[in-house]
Amino acid sequence: MKFYVANDHAGFSIKSDVIKILKEKDCEIVDLGATSCERVDYPDFAHTLCEAVLKDNESFGILICGSGIGMSMAANRHKGIRAALCHDAYTAKMARAHNNANVLCFGERISGLGVIESMIDAWINESFEGGRHAARVKKIEIRDGC
């Protein structure tokens, strides 16, 4: 699996751990920044990551900020991105299985490293179920305006 990873200043401290977890699972990683704890604007990083994921449709994204909320809101402005703000392994699993999410968002200030690792495990080990969920996911994409 290939993951694009991006963060703002509030997600910087845990990003190296996230990358390490992904590498241990033989994932390909592209780090899109930020590269320090210096204040930056989260939408810039969310938009960059979403553009990369949309161009590389077999890939996934991980966005990290303080709470995960801002990143998920910015990411979901992109048609074709289904960013899920997750807080545990169950929400990560369901985001993949039922919503075909292609971007995982979480907050460094909300989730500890053990929970983050369990979310990544659930994400990697789950796939979209399709079936009855496919029609619902398609309804997400019918709206223009972004």
C-alpha cells in the first residue's frame, strides 16, 4: 500500500512514529510535510495531500493535526476524497469497509500512539465491502460545488 502523509504543526510530533509504523508494515510512504512544529495552515497540507491521492488512485492518505477535525473538513472539500476522522480501530475499520474512505484523519492531541497504531492496522487490514454500501458511497459523489 502507498500512503501520502501530511500534518500541520500540531501533528508534527507524532508523524515520525506514524511513518515508522507504516514502514514496518511494508507500506510505501510519501511525506508531504510539515517539517517542524512551526505554525502552518492545515488546509494547505490537506489540499496538497488530496491532490496527490486523487492523481494516484491506488494510494491512501493520512492527515494529522491537533484534533483531526480541520484536516478532515479541508480534505472532504475535494470531489473523490472520502476522508474519515477516526478515533479508534473500529471507526477506522468501518470507514474502509462501509465508506470506502481513502484518507484517514486523526488528532495528535486526541489519540495516543497505541490507538493510532491500531487504527492503521485496521485500515490496512480492511477493504471496501461494496454491495449495499456502494450505492451510498456513490451518493456522496453526486454533489458538485467543491
